[in-house]
Amino acid sequence: MLRVSTKGEYGVRIMVDLARHYDGRHRSLTDISQAEMLPLAYLEQLVKLLREAEPPLVISTRGAHGGYKLSRNPAQITMGEVVRALEGPISPMICATEGEMVQICNFLDSCKTKYLWARVRDAVAQTLDSITLADLVAVSEDQHTSTHFIALSNIHVGTTLKGEHLDTQAAILPGSTPAG
């Protein structure tokens, strides 16, 4: 299964906290650590990655009122930027890495599954690149949003390589709404 590491998870949580406080004062790592219940020592490592991203995602200020802030408006920072700064390129398999491959698979030319992994990579990248920090803040602060569950065992997706009809069907549980 594809998973984001704790580095990615905690880093995203730092960024959402900073986005929630974008118009306020700088946030100390102690404040973030307490608010998000994350280990302070680990946050120091993560903000270093976020500060050194290109372009930087956070800025720091020293002093009594110092701390961290986003480098730009939350609506201008995509989750793709954040996750890539923390985790590196989206890469479900070595043959489906964003950018240049650092490892070469011996079966690349004859691989029967690289199409699948490229589609997975593109779907993950498109999702991350289409969601901003502002989107996450809006969703997390919307008190009228209820949790929606979709029965994953009832999702059927069929497609062919020749571009025929894509049939998507999902069973929606009571109280939920269709995704999309």
C-alpha cells in the first residue's frame, strides 16, 4: 500500500496549523507541538525542510515574538508542494517517479505494469496539486461538515486501454454524499 511517512503527515499538520494562524502572530514550535500533539524535537527537523524548500514554504523570525509563518498566502501553497518538500518526488514505483529516475528497473522496456504505476503517480500528484492549504483550513473549520463514509468494498471501476467507457460505481452509505 502507498503510504505517507510520519515526516509527511507531521509536516502537513505543521503547515495547516500555520495556515490557520496566517493572519496572526508568528507561531512557535512549542505552540504547534502542543496544539497538534507532536514531538517538538521532530518539528525542528521538519521546519528545516519546509524552510529550505524551493521556493521556501515557511519563514522564521528570531526573538521574543519570533517563530514561524507561511512564506505566502495559504491559497497559493498546494499540498503537492508541501508533500514533495517533505517526502521527495511522487513515486509509487521506481519506474513511475516524477522527474528523472535515480534507479533504473531492469524490466523497464518490457514492463507490463508501468502504465498502472504512471496512472497512480499522476492521480496522486493531481490530487495533491489541486488542494491548497486554504482548502484544508476551510474544510477543517467548517463545523457543518460531517464525516462521510464510502463502502470501499462496493466500488467498481472498469476501464480499458483503448479508451472505451469508464464505468465508476460506488455504494454510498446512509448520511453520506457522492464524492466528486
